[in-house]
Amino acid sequence: MIIAQIINSRVPPFGYGGTGRLVAWLSKSLISLGHRVVLLAEPGSRLAGAELVEIPPGVKSPDEILKRVPPEVDLLHFFFPPGKEPSRPYLITICGNMSPGEKVSPNTVFLTRDHARRHGSRHFVGCGLDLDDYEFRREKNDYFLFISKFLFRKGLDTALRLARDLDLNLVAAGGWRPSFRKKTRFAGDVGGEKKRELLARARALIFPIRWPEPFGLVSIEALASGTPVIASRVGSLPEIITPETGFLCDTYDEFVAALGRVGEIDPEACRKRVEQFFTSECMARNYLRYYEQIIEKGGLGEKPLAE
């Protein structure tokens, strides 16, 4: 199969860029499974084994983008709403939360069952990562990790309160701010080897979000590193975190209790959870089922294909 992956950013991204990393992981696995990938992305993109078609940042029109797609492509996979329904077989992945009342295009999938349900759909494909990008580590250092953008909905204030009340060593990554506690360190924006090390060495990831997270990629990054996740019971997280891999909390007191029990979680179980359900190959195989149905039947059908 020849698949065009179409994204309005750079692949791989500079810094954060979760969607760009997903496209890179998905494309790499599709190629390893014997398929041809044409990557349409911003200048500066690169992906071994894929044919690159650059889309200048100023080009926004779907018609202008589609003019650049080679005619032999079997299916177009967009990672943003294209604006109108293409005349060729296509799939759209929505990675964020859409505005209330915003129209969902046909052939759209989401990232989790909860994400799909909140947008009136049943179709989703879970995110998957390349395990080779993460260090699995059984022995942990004496710190907890918060890693996210410093937004109210991400719950940094809760992580700081927990660190203060329980006298914990905390590393907070994703932004800068002064620290007035010797046991709290702000690491700024992290990526690459630095992020890999922080995830692998942490006793647990604290993820006290306040909004319906579409997926929460950092949660499976932590699990792949053998690091438990202590998270809010909202959005996608009940589909990712199990009692064997971490704790889901509804109240501050439950976060306090969970931090005291983190030693009960086996790093091997965390890694196994990702190996079974959240690798890039799992993601690619689930997408291929949708690709094949769309090419054969023209649409997604009634029942979800990826579980």
C-alpha cells in the first residue's frame, strides 16, 4: 500500500511536538511492515525510508496540498482537518479536543475511546511509540517527575503542593520558573536524551491534569521507561493506566496515598503494558485495518476496528 502522511508541521519536530513524533513513529512502522510512505510536511522534515514532499508553511489550501500528492498514492492520512472532503480515499486523525459544535468530517478517528465518545464517534486508534527511543530502568533515583507544559489544566500547582506537603524531591520539566525549595528543580523544556533520562530514573510520573486529555503521550513514555504513573482519573487515562502500572486519583488525598504506595508497582509490568498495547507497530497495524476498509468500502463503517 502507498500511504501519504500529511501534517502541517515538521517531522520530527523541534522540542515537544507530540503529533510530529506520532507521524514519525507511525510512518517508520508502516515502512517496516512493507508499505510505502509519502510524507507531506514542512521544510526541514526528514524520515528514513519515506519519500518527502515539502509543504511550505504558507500553503494552507487543501487543493494546493493535494496537488503535491503523487497520483499513485492509495490513501491520504491527514493529521489536521483538511477543510473539505477529498475526492480520494482518506483518513483524518484528530489529536486535540475540538470546539463544542465543531463538525467532525467523515472518516475521522480519535486517539482513545473516551476521546472519540466525546466527539460523537466510536472510532479511535491509540498512540504508539518506538520502544528503542526509551530507556527501561528498574532501579530508580529518589525523585518524582512532572513533565508537561506549565498550564493550569496540567496541574503543576498540585505537583508542587504534593512535593511541599510530603517533602518530596521533584523535577518539573516543561517550562521555567524560580524555585524556593531545595528539593524542587525546574528543568525547563526537555527532549531527546535529557527527557529519556528523566523518565527512566524517576520513581513515578505525577500527572494531575484537570481536563479530558485526548491521550497523554507522556504517560506511555513513562511506562515504557518502567516508571509508574500517578494521574487524575479523567479523559483517556483510565484506558492507559491499570492497577499494575500506577494509580488513578479523584482527590488530593488519593494522590497523597498513591505516592506512598508507588513502591508496589513493578517496572516490568509498566514496560509490558506498552509492549502489548502502545507500540508504534500496534498503532500501525490498527491504522492499516482502517486504511483497508476505507479503500475497500469507502468509509469507516459502524463498528470500531481498533481496540
